[in-house]
Amino acid sequence: MRVELLSSVVDSGATVYLLVRLVADAAPDKERNPVNLTVVIDRSSSMRGPRIAQAKRAASQLIDRLDHRDRLTVISFDAQARIVFGPAAVTEDARPKLIAALNSIETGVGTNLAAGIRKGADALASGYVRGAVSRLILLTDGQPSVGMTDGERLCALVEAEVERGVTTTTMGIGEGFEDELLAEMARRGRGGFHYLATAPDIPAAFGQELAGVFAIAAQDTDLKLVPAADVVSIDLIHRLPSRPQEDGLLVEIGDVAAGAPRQVLFRLGRNPMTESRRLGTLMLTYQRPGGEKSDGHIIGVELDAVPDNDDVQTVTLERLRLAVASSVDLAWARRASGDSIHALAALADIKRQVVEARDQRNTAEAAANELLEDIELAEQAVAKSAAEREKIRRSMKERSQITLLGQSTIRHLPDSDDD
């Protein structure tokens, strides 16, 4: 694991932004990770037709990419959850049984998210595969209507499963699901969040998620910043799980995939009279797939004597990306309550900040212009009909989730007039 450190100083040195980038490189001769995978599919009545058909297709395509090293469980749920297949190794003998089991799924009534998650997590936790990465993929198009329906309890449920080594990725299809709930469940479950506008988007999302699981090079990654004596405060800007400790701040990063760096942005408040360049010490620990613990890495952090302009621009860009994501979320919340004036005001404020940074050359012009395009798209959406606005909002929610969690893969937004 490589650690890259970039910094930017503001307020005459009283504030320092420290960007930590974790880069995991796969060994050239390393085979992909085996997986212990559970797919949890909503089969409520609203999934009838193309959605359930594409969900079955997506699951069957997963089978083509798995083999005897892997362990798979398929769960379906409506008002109750049931095991469709597994948990079992994906052997040649098992493939036809799995296809037949998928084809047997029919839609029912009700949406019991908690039942599906519990049964899926139990299946993951009930077995062991050497060197495997465990992942639960939840696909739904609706809101919880049966069983546990409180959002905080559902989030606590997936967060508790992390202690058993289960990470949860959520996928919402259409416009009927609660994107804020699924995004928060993904955050606290240490997985990804995907917005799928139409049924044909399901197989590609499943394939993308599996590719990410195959590439995981480090798990249970923790980063601790122990401040120097002149650092009086630390704030974590990315929305990663964190907790203060006696000597510093611990950030729980989770999985790091090869080729997909993870970023952590800190804001450090310093004694304005200090002349020291020392910021503190970083302590990095992680676990390799299969359970092998890494030795702890200890890294001293000091400001460069001469600031690197490229570093400053990169840190400023990440600050702006996070600020744009937060401002867009705020605008959606204000618009949902009927306050379009203050929704637009939130977007106008962050637009001014991005324009100022671009014009002062504090960040790259092309990158700043991409952020401005996102802001303008949100401004246009605020004035659109509810149905048009929802599609854009959900697409931007997926992007903001990636940004806020310090992940590096940003997919382009669909055109606003796409079906």
C-alpha cells in the first residue's frame, strides 16, 4: 500500500488541509480474489416484468464469472425472505441448479428489507472461504413496508454486520426507492451505492460491483492521525466513519481496491504563532484478503518548505468536490420542502466558490468547469417537474456518495433528457 500526502495552507498557516491518498497495487502475478457473495433481490409486486427479469439475468451473468473457488447465495424477499440458492460453491454441477432456482423467482407482495438483509448476512457469515472477500448486494425498487421500516434501525442493522465481516452494497432501481436511506445504508455498511434508472441497467451494475470485489487488495483499512503539539484540532471532511481517541482521530476506510485509490481529507487547525512544519504522525493498518494482517505503517507528516502548486490545486479540487456534493444535497433537501429560492441560493454560493478558485488558478480550469456543469445541472433540475428532477437528483446522489466517501471512480451523469 502506497501513501501519498498532499497539503494546502490557508489562513496564513492557521489552517492546513491534508489530503491522504491510499493506493493499493495488485501484484502482477496475483489471481483475482475468491468471493463469498450473497445477492438479495426484491421480488415485491413493483418488480414485476422487466425489473425482475433483468435481476435474474444479472444474477445468471454473475454465475458465468464465478467458479469453484467462490461461494454464492441468492435470497429473494417480499414480505418475507427465502433462500433461492446456496450457500454453495459455484461448481459446474451447481450451475444448472442455480439457473433453475433463479427462474423460479416470482413476484409477491410487500418489501421487507430487513428480512432480506438478515438472511443474506447470515448466509455469508455461516461459511468460510480461504482468501475470500465477503459482499452482500441488495437490489430493491421500493421502500420498506413490512417488518423493520425505521431508517435508522436499518442502517444500524447493516453497520452491525460489518463486525461479522459483511459489507453491504445497495442498488436502487427506478424512482420509488428511498435513495437517502440506501445511500446511508451503503455508507454504514462499507459498500457501494448504485442508482439504476431502468431495468437494463441492472446487469451492468452487478458486473461492475463484482469487478470491484475481485480487485480488493486491502480490507479493514484504518488510518489514524496523531497531531503534533501545535495542531489544536482535526476535522475529517470526507464522510467516513471515524472516532476520536486519546491521542488523535481514527478513520475507518474499509476496502481499498487495486487501481482505485481512496482519499481522506483532513482540516487541521494550528496555533497561528507556530513556525513548526510538523503536522503529526499517520498510522496505517489493514488486512489482506484472507485474513493476513499487515504490519502497521507509521508515517511522519510535515509541510513542504516550498508548497507544490500541483499539490495545492489537487487538494483545493477535492475540497471543492466535497463542498459541491454537500451543497447539492442541501439544495435537494430545500427543494423537497418547497423552498426553491433557498435551494438555488445554496447552489449559487458554491458556484461562486468554484468560479473564484478557477479564476485565481487555485485549481485546474477543466476540473473546475466540470464541477460548474454539475452545479448548473442541479440548478436546472430545481426548476423541473418532480419526475424529471428525481431522475437527475438520484443520478447526482450516486456521484456525491462516491465523492463523500473518498472513492475515485466518478461516472458521467446521463443527459437530462435520457429515458
